[in-house]
Amino acid sequence: MVGKRVLMVLTACAVAALASVSARANDCCAPSCGCAAPAPTTCTVRTTEWVRENVQCTRTCYRTEYRTESYTAYRCECVPVTRTRVCTTYKMVPEVRTGVRNVCTCVPVVENRTVMQAVTTCKPVTRIVRKCEDHGHYECRQVPCREGWLTRLRRHFRHHRHDCCDSCEPCCPPPMKTVRVWVPCKVWVECPVTCMQRCCEYRPVTCQVTCYKHVVRQESYQYTCCKCVPVQQTQTYTCYTSRQVAVPCTRQVAVCVPYQQTYTVCRMVPHCVEKQVPVSPCCETTSCCKPSCETCASPCGRRCHGHHFGGLHFRSGCCN
């Protein structure tokens, strides 16, 4: 992309240079000098052109490769180990000892003591008693008596014959009898009542009492106790210890390996090329210009020297 841009810039510069050269050639001998314009001629111009060229280059690249690597790993193992130790144990041994202790015994003792004895006595007590009395009396009253079976039978037969009572005559009165009836009359009466009441009294009485007195005495006795006796013992035991064991292992390791890679590069190479460029001849054949390299006789008054544009050398064509 950069080479294309450079080529385009150089081409534009070359075209501009050719245009300026032709303009100056036309201005060198103008028609104002009174000379006839000569026929156009060509001149050889050297120019630089950029040409695309493919070049093979080499570069260093890296790729990832996996290699097998051996290494030593360590693992922890439990190994049984037999050890010996001396330990102290305590053994309980019975031992008979003699001691003294206090013994409390009860001894009977007769003592004179004054005690309060309970005595029960009867005393007369007067109190008011309230009671209900009936002060009623008897009265004689007439009450209907119960009919006998003969009377009920006779009335039964009369009822069937319809001759018991007429509608105009009242019914027969029931039989009556005289009864003696008690008529009650309740009255509350208060009266004094004397009764004997038992009461308990406490009186001091002196008497002999047998009691027990505690007497402390000392006596010797034998008792068995256990005594701890240390015993030294040698024990052999097995314990497990951990140790590191070397184990050979392999693993895959990623390694960056350099290698040479060939690739094609497109670059722009400058080439010097000669081209034929049409130019107008100078006024050297006429009387308007002198064949000298100092200054033309034409009214343009320009020096006959080369022009440099972009590293290219062009001759104006005014003078040889």
C-alpha cells in the first residue's frame, strides 16, 4: 500500500516537471521577438520510476511443542516402626492399718424432773338454748267420709236406671263425718340449760425419769486401705511414621521452538529510465537569440541552464 502511494507521488512529480519544461521552452522564444516559431523537437530525459518487485525474505517464528520431561516427585508414606519405652504404672496394694476412733454409747440414768401433767376435770356450764315449741290445739271439723261399697253399688244401679236425680232436684249430698284436727302454732322459746363440760388443766408434777446419756470413749480398730505402688515396665509398641519417598514421574512440557519461515515481500525498486520528451527549439538559428549560454537575445531574458525538480535534471532547450 505504501509503495503504491510513493509510485503515484513520483508519477505526479514527473508529469509536473515535464509540463514546466515545455512551458519554459515555449517562453524562451516568444513571437514578440519577431522570429518565426520553429517546429517542435524531442529530447531525451532521464527519470526515475518505481517498479514493484517481489523479494523472498526469511523471518524467525516460534511454535509450541510438547516434550516429555522426567522429574522426581516425593510422596508421603506411613511406615510402621517398632519402638521401646519405659513407662510407670501404679498398682493398688492392700495394706492393713491400726487406727483410733471415738465411739459414742448410750448409758441409762435416772433423774428427778418436774413435768406438766394434764388433768381432766368436769365443770358446770350454763348456756341459753333456743328451741321451737308447738302451742297448737285440737278442733272438730266436718269432712266428707268415704262411701261404702254398698252405697257405690246402689248409685251405680240408679245411674243405669236414670232415677238417681231429677233435673229439677239437687243431687244427694255426700255423707259427712266429724273429725278432731290439730291446729299447729310454732313458737321459738329460749331457756337456760346447765351442763357439765370437760376441761383439761396442766399441773406441775415431780417424778423420776429414766433417760440415756451419751458417753464418748476411744477404741482402736484395724482397717484395710489401698496403697498406690509405682511399677516400672518396659513396653514395645508399633507406631507409624511418615517419610518422603522419591517417585520418578513424567510430564508434558510446552516449549517455544524457533524456526525460520520464508515469505514473499513486495517492495518498490527505483529504476532510471530515459524518455523522449517533445520540446520547442531555441532561437539560436535566428537573429533574436545568440548561441551562447549566458543570456538569450530574445526578450525573455532568461539564462540557459538546467532545472532540477525532484532530483531530475531537465534542460530548458534555450541554449545548447
